[in-house]
Amino acid sequence: MALVAFALIQSYFVRELLVAFFFFTVFYACLAVLVVLFILVVDALDRGSVWLDSQGRTFLSLVRHYLASRAYMVSLPKHRAVHRIHKLRTGPNPDP
């Protein structure tokens, strides 16, 4: 009877170790999949940012050209512009 009890206890410990081994294997496999997915996402974002940068230079040059057209130029406020025109007509003030 003692021998059977000893064998059952050993069998129980072996089953516990096998279950623990199974759970750790599943855990590390999931961890490996997550690491691979993270690396792939980072690589895809890096390639995407390089592509956007190459496309963005063209887009930004178009935006700058559009904003730099005469219709969208920033001008002085009216009173300052009138003052400068008047100053140009009369000439510089003579020094005292």
C-alpha cells in the first residue's frame, strides 16, 4: 500500500510539472508572438514614415507655394502702410 501511495504521489508531482511546463510553454510562445508583432509594427511604421516624408516634401512645397502667392501675403496694418507711403513721398526727416 505504501508503494502505491508513493507512486501516486510521484505521479501527481510529475503531472503538476507537466502542466506547469505546458503553461510556461504557452506563455513564452505568446510572448514571442507579441515581440515579433511589435518588431513588425515598428518596421512598418518606420517604412511608412519614410514614405510619408518622401511624399510630404512634395505636398509641403505645394502648400508653401500656395501660401506664398500674392493673395495670401501678410501685409502691414493700414495705418502703418499709409504712414510708410507718406514717409516715402515726403522723404526722410532732416536731422536737427
